[in-house]
Amino acid sequence: PGENSASASLWAVCNVDPARGLVSNHWVSLHEHGNVAGFVPILVMDVWEHAFLLDYRPSERKQYIDSFFSNIGWSLVEDRLQAGLSSITVPH
């Protein structure tokens, strides 16, 4: 999505699919569009302007995203990933 496009207002969600053991990224908008049933979110970034307007101007979305990634607790993301993968059902 472009910096000034309406579609830039959303959540970016990294999910694990416990049925297949795959990780995938999804854009979620309007609270219900883009959520994948059965997937386990392991990292979610709120990119709606209300998430960063106290610290950044709307034109500074890139700086907000850079700051978000520099502050991720990767060990927690790994824990969520492992928890999502541990629920995989292996067919017999």
C-alpha cells in the first residue's frame, strides 16, 4: 500500500498455520477482513494512524514501522511460533 492510500490503514499480521506448519503474512482491515480462521498470530503491527500519531506525523509512517521492528521482542515471537507449531496435527 502507498503511503497516502486508504489501504495503508490496517494491521499487518504474521500468522502460523498450525494445520500445515507454514508462516504467512496477511493484511487485515476493518477488524474482520483478512483474518484467517484457525491461524495463530505470532506478530501483529497496527499501521492505522491512531497507532502512531502521538509520536509521528502521518508522513512519518516509515519511521514508525522502522521503530516498531527495532523494538520487537523476537524471543516472544519465537515462543508464539513454537506454540503455534506445537498444535500441528500430523495425519496418520
